[in-house]
Amino acid sequence: MDLKAATETLTSLTASSQRRTKTALLRSMLDQVEAAFAAGLTHATVLESLNQHGLDMNLATFEVTIRRLRTQKAKRVSVSPPPSHPSPSPAPLPPTAAEPIAPQGSLDPADLDAIFRSQPDMNKYAKIGRERLKKK
């Protein structure tokens, strides 16, 4: 197999828009399309311009294709290659509100029923809250 000739053929095919899918054409122009959106142009205006240059796509298909290309681009960006050299692992962070905290105490259904049926002393908790505010 002549690798040089095959490479040249593939390069000429990718440069030609006649044999590429509409999605592939949009993918190659995605940065320019996004720049047009960022400049305030509507999807319809951008599509009209692209259709004048031979894209031939309707608005609904254009919007779905743009959404899919954005999703693919986000996945490619979020998947980063592994580092070439190992780096020390960072210290574990304390749990945040988004991370579940391991339960402490009993999870026995009878204990949970008792908790739900209990009547908390709200005056006691208000007093504790006022004391904590005074300490700050």
C-alpha cells in the first residue's frame, strides 16, 4: 500500500465539501458559527447564510445538529488525557453539601419512627441559636 498516496487522497477528500456530510461541514465551522451566535446573530440568520453557500439544511435540523456538536465538543474537552508523569494526589476535601455525609447513629426503623413522632423543644433550640450568635 502506498501510504503517501493514500494520505494525499484522504487529505483531498476532507478538503472537498462535496463528499462530506452536513454534520461534518458544520463541525468544521462550529467555532465560526458559535462566534456568530455570540455576536448576536440568530440561528435563522446564520443558517440562511450557510444555505446560500450550499449547506441546504432546515432550521430544526440545524438547531439539533448544533446541539449535538456542542455536546460532543464538551465531552471531548472534559475527557483529558492522563498526565505523562504521576503527580501527588491532593489532600481529601471535607464533605460539602453536594456530597452525602455518612449517617451517624442508628438507622433502625423503630428509632426513625421515634424521631419523626418526637416533639422538639423549639424554645431550647432558639436559646442555643441566640447563644451561638452572641459568641460570634
